[in-house]
Amino acid sequence: MIYAELILWVGAFILGTVLGSFSGALIHRLHFDKPGFWTGRSECPECKTTLKWWNLIPLFSYALQHGKCAYCHKKIPFTYFLLELIFGLVFLLFVQKFSSTTEVIPLLIAAWALLVLFFYDYLYLEVDLRIVIPAIVLAFSWVFFREQSPPFYLIAALIGGGFYGIQFAISRGKWVGAGDIYFGILLGLLLGWPLLLLCLFMAYIVGVLVAIYLMLFKNYGRKSALPMGAFLMPAGLVCLYNGDWWLNLYLTWSGLGQFYSF
Ligand SMILES: [Zn+2]
């Protein structure tokens, strides 16, 4: 039934935007160490007014209030609108592609964690251990129920963590942050080998392109911090979604496909 599928997809999109809206507030509360970061009521960070349910409808409230707080009329960063939209689209895509619930539920939890870590790093250049450590624990327990055998993922986690750990040690934290080590472990557990490698590769390409763009058009100095680790999250999402497809494309295009097959 096409209608049943349509309802499922719309539902996934709405669930994604609601979680996106909640996550935006969660990131804000975690960063500013507000009490009750998990259960607290949402309030305007400027005027502290507790928001009513109609101020919290994902996408619509932002659009209807012209991107401003309904009470003090301070501008709400466009990032929050974008965050809700991206959450909605990611949830829609995953539910549309993966039909079995045993597959899609862990994938949605993984996507949620990656998106929260991405926006946190993007907004505040920080990795919050209260998010990344539970995410690693969950990803580790998922390893025992996956398609491939556990070592496949555990080795990738070791390589991912080691890759950033070595850079962190050599540069004494100048090239990469300690948070990137957690990212490497998490993505290794989620993706396994060789998709982890593809993810690192994609993250570097996107990172370099963004850096070039910022230097050319935004007066971005060489000393400005760019959260390179943050690009691992979108790359990780793409690899979770259809990493094998990209890997095959790369192998065919580079001619390496005749030597390796996955
Ligand atoms: Zn306000």
C-alpha cells in the first residue's frame, strides 16, 4: 500500500523535526550547563520566557515568527531551523531506505547521535562527553547484532581511535582535539572496515573544500579554528546510508576494483 508508506515517511519526517527541535535545546542546555538538561522546559535564551507548545512546533514556529522570539523579538539563529529540517530529512531517508525495524531503529539512534555531535561541534567547537560516551557504549553493544562479525567493527574502532590518538599525541593536541579520538572510535564501531576509511576520506575532502571556501570568500585566517572532526559526522551519515555504493563507485572509478572486492 502506497498510502501506508506515505504515512510512514511523513511520520518519520515529523519525528525527525521534533527530535531536532528537542536536540537544539538539549545542546544549548548542555553547553551552558543548565540543570535539567534532559527534562527542563524550553525557554528563550534571551528573555527566559518559558515557551508554550505553539512556540515549539518544528519549522512552523520559526517560519510564522519570522525567525524571532515571540516574546522579546530577538533573532533565533537560522541554524536551529536548519537543524530541525536536516533531522527531518535524515529520518525520512533512513526510514524510506531501511524497511526492517531491527535495522532502522539502531540506525536512527546512530543518526541522532551523529547529528547532535555535529551541531554541538559546529556551534561550540566542543565534544560533550555526556553524549559521545553513551553513543560509544550503544554502538559497542550493537556490534554483537550486526551483519558482520564483531571483530570487523572492533578493529575499525581501534584504527579510528588510533588514527586520531597518534595525531593527538604527536602534535600535543594541536592538529586534532581529544574529542576527535572519541569520534574515530564511534565511527569505527558504527561503520566497520573498510567503510571507516571511506568516512575519513570523505570528511577530509569536505573539510578541505570548506576551508578553501572560507579562506577565499570569508576572510578566514590560517589561525582560525575549523572543527575538522565535525565533518566526520555528515561523512559518517552518508556511509551509514549508502557507504557500499560510494565505495564501489570509488573502486570502479579509480580502477582499484580489479584488485579489491568487498
Ligand atoms: Zn525571548
